[in-house]
Amino acid sequence: MHQFSARLFRGRPQRIRVKFLRPMLLSLLLLMGCTVGATRGMPFKLEVATSYEGQLPCASCPGVLWQLDMWPDGRFHLRQEYLDRNAVNGRIGQWRYEAAQQRLVLLASGHDRVFLSVVGADELRLLDRTGESIESELNYGLRRQAVFDTSEFAISLRGEFRYFADAASFTDCASGFRYPVIMGENFLELERGYLAQKLGAGKPWTIRIDAQILNEQAMEGEGPPQSVLIEGFSADVEKACSYREKAAP
């Protein structure tokens, strides 16, 4: 009986292994498939303010340093520094995520749309002007930074200026974000222009400005750390801004 059982077992090892390995392999493959699918199809979600940086190609300079600051409320700042040119461009606007294409779209007034592919949680990749992939061996990627550090830059904006009780603010039309205004050299002229409109204290005055976005508080110890220093302005006769105002980050 013992010898018969041993012979019977020795004669069935292949069948036994296949019988038990098939469901195990199938389960493993299904698990792998689900994990990859979840990674590729995972929607882009921003829980906290985040900075992405990278040096991207430039047709007539060594490169362009990009810093993209993004807030969960859909607002962004983009700073682009052209190496060896002493030139910096700045944009402020709204970003949105397009799940079907797994890409971000940056929308800023007066600028073309910028498309970025969501490669993963820590990397974005610049797409062409139509939102398609750029076939190149050059680096078009932006990497997520461990520390959120907002950039400073010069910019021209259209928005609403308000002044009330010795406090001034400027609300950008494109992003809807309100910045405290630093009382610099040109502030007295700006204040006089506002009062001449006879709008009433705290009412909005639509203007265009040349300004600096600075990581400074407009009033010592008060307000958000990011403010606007207005260096030049002009009245805007167009219709008032249409936006949804954002709270300070």
C-alpha cells in the first residue's frame, strides 16, 4: 500500500503543479494589470501648493529655467528665465486637468495655452502647442520640488484696484486672486488716481499695471507673504473683470 501510494504520487507531479500554479499565475497577472492601470489612469490631484522646476530647451539660448507654482484652488504662477539673455517672463492664471488626455492646461490672459502631460505624481512633461507629445531626446520634463518656494517676477496685468482704510489690494482678472499692494514710490500717484474716480471707499477700479510679484508682506506682520509692487498703471475703460476671487494661499 505504501509503495503503491509513492508510485501514484510520483506519476502525477506535473499535473499537480499545473493545477495549483495556473490560478496563482492568473491572480498575479490580474493584480499586476490592475496596478499598472491604476497608475496610468490615476487622476491628477493637488492636495497642497506645489512647485515644479526644470531646464527646458531654447532655440537661441542655452536653455530656459521653468518654475511652475500651483495651488489646489486651480491657480498658478509660471516663471521662465532665459539663460544668457537676462530675460524673465511671468504668467499668472488658472490650470485645469483633462483626465481623458492625462494632461494639464495652463490658461493665462494674453498668452497661448500651455499643455503639460502628467507623467506621474512627481513629473510633468511639456507638450507642443496643440497638446501633442514632443518627439525629442532633449529634456522637456519638470520635476516636483520637495519644498514649495514661490517665485518672484515682473509682469503686466489687468485687474481691479481697491483702497480702503489705508490698505490697498489688486485683484488679477485672469486668476481672480487678490494681492495686497506694497506702498512703493508710485503708490501716492495711484492713490490719487483712485480717489479721482469718486467710486467710494473700497469699490473696484479696473486698471492695467506693470508690477513685481514679490514674496513680501504689504504690511508688517499682516496678510499673505506674497504681494504686488505696482511700478506703473493706466485706467482701463473695458468692462469690469469677471472672476471668482480666490483666498490667499
